[in-house]
Amino acid sequence: MIVRAVFILLNVFYASISIAHSSDAHLRVVTEHFPPYQIVKNNEVTGGTAYNVVKAVLEKAGLHAHMEVLPWARAYEIALKRPNVIIFSIAKTPERAPLFHWLYKLGKLEFRFYSSNKNKQIRIDNMLDAKKYILAAVRGSYEADKLLSLGFRLDTNLILVNDFSHAWRMVDKGRAEAIYASHIPPKVKHSSLHGYNQHPTVYEHRFLYVAASLSTSQTTLMTLKNTFEQLKKSQ
């Protein structure tokens, strides 16, 4: 009887280890092209400050996951609805706060308006001014949600696209007149035909994070939280 009980306990123990590793094996990491935080070339993440952090933590934690480059709206939907998903870089807002596990603060963002230097008549000192112009934003992004909440209307003074590079190109080529953003990505700045005007008023601050879906396994969450904590202490 004792031998049989020990055998059963060992089976349960090894089964629990197998389940834990199985959940970790299905870990997904979703992101988008958002330099300088993550830089994508040929649909692969190749660098960026956030990418370096996430890559180092996954390696140190012994977690294996392929980084999927997706349109932001799709990446966000997956992280919102699927188990065992890591998403970066994502702005933390009061509305989003209860929807994810917030694992690591990457940096602080300052949001303001930008326009092309080609059109020097554009002047934006407040939100009422901004509504006079056509803005470009990424579908499903924090910026798009913010503008919609402030009364911008699709196909009237707001155009939604799939990624930030496309949004900036819209402004650069005059298909949109301004963009609400936290910064000008370096490559966008250097490739611009006319350069960009940074309108002076900072409207809000948000923090950028690495986050996990709510249904992520407790084993994976604890491993990630401990590893991120070690990273913080080493900085």
C-alpha cells in the first residue's frame, strides 16, 4: 500500500511538472514595429530597447517563444483573449489596467501632435485646433482610442491604418495633416521628405510596459515576474 501510494504521488508530481512545462511551451509573444522600442525587418524583430529586455528575460527564465510581428489591433486582441500571451510595448491606461498583468515598465511617453514641415500653416495649440485637421492613427492603438474618445470621427478627421510607419507616411505625403504620437521614430525622421514640426504642448504622459494576458498560467507569471524583478535590481 505504501509503495503504491508513493508511486501515485510521484506520478502526480511529474504530471504537474509536465503541465507546467506544457503551458510554458505554448507561450506566445506578440508585438509590432515601434522603434526605438522594437525594430522589425522582413517581418522579424531584430532589435530595439524593449526587444532586448524581453529577449534577455525569456532566455534567463528558460522560456521559449517565437516573437510574432502583427498589426497592433490583432496583437492586442490576441493578448486580450488568449492564454499565455506576452505583449510589448503597450501603454498602460486606466481602461487597460485591469485587462492585463503588467510585468515591466519600459519607459515614459509624452504625447503631442506632429505635422509635416511641408504645410507650415498647420497650428495646433489645443484639441479644438487638432479637430480642424485630418489625423492618422493606428487601428486599435492607444492613440486611436484616445482621439475617438475626444470626438474625432472616422473618415471625417481621423484615418486608421495598420501600423505606425504607414501613419507617419500618410502625414509625410500629405494624405493626413497631423499625427498624435509620443515621438518621431528615428528612421521615420531620417526618411521624411520634408521633416516634421513638433507642436509644443504635451497633452499627457503614459508609461510603456511589457504585459501578459490575464489567463497566463501562474507558473509562467511567477517565473516572468521573478526574472523581471532580478533585472530591475541589476540596473
